[in-house]
Amino acid sequence: MISHVVLFRTKADLSGDERTALIASFERAMREIPTVRSVRVGKRIAVGAGYEQRAVDGVEFLVAIDFDDVIDLQTYLEHPAHAELAERFNRTCVTTMILDVVVTQDASGVSRWLPSE
């Protein structure tokens, strides 16, 4: 599985119309692009853990979109609904980090990705 992970913060002065348009374009892309397997959306929270001191500042939201494979991700990236979403996203966000990641569904993935000596 491939996860398209998007971490971001929107402009502080984001207007209601911009917010509505961004949400609508996101929902449209998730609905219309057939290769999207699943979507998770979240808002950052603080729990007082030590790792929060080292975290990338300026990130408030997460979107993780899952695909079966790289071809499905590429189909998503090339779809007209994604083009509209990307244009709105780029106009409304001030901080972004986007990663495409091969994901496993169990803990065995750690041993697969960390090199052995």
C-alpha cells in the first residue's frame, strides 16, 4: 500500500470562501478519483510528550490518502480533480510537507525497513 501523507497549516487569515472552496475540492477529489482506497484526516494535538519539543513546528493538520500501488497514486496525481485541489491547497497553505510512503499493515514493517548489520 502507498500512503500519500500531507502535513500542513492554512493561512491564518483564510477567508470563509477559501475554506469552503478548499473543503469542496478535497471532497470532490476523494469522491471522483477512483484509485483512492481510503482517507484519514486529523488535527494535531499536544499531550505534553517529550517528542513534541523536536516536532516540526507549523504543522496543524494531516491528510493520509491510501492507494494500492504507485500506479494508483500517479493516477490520482494526474486527475483533473487533484489539479484543482492542488491549486487551492497551494493558495491557502503556508506550511506543507508531503510524503509518499510504502506502508505495511503490521509491526513487521519495522524490521523490513530498518537495515540490519
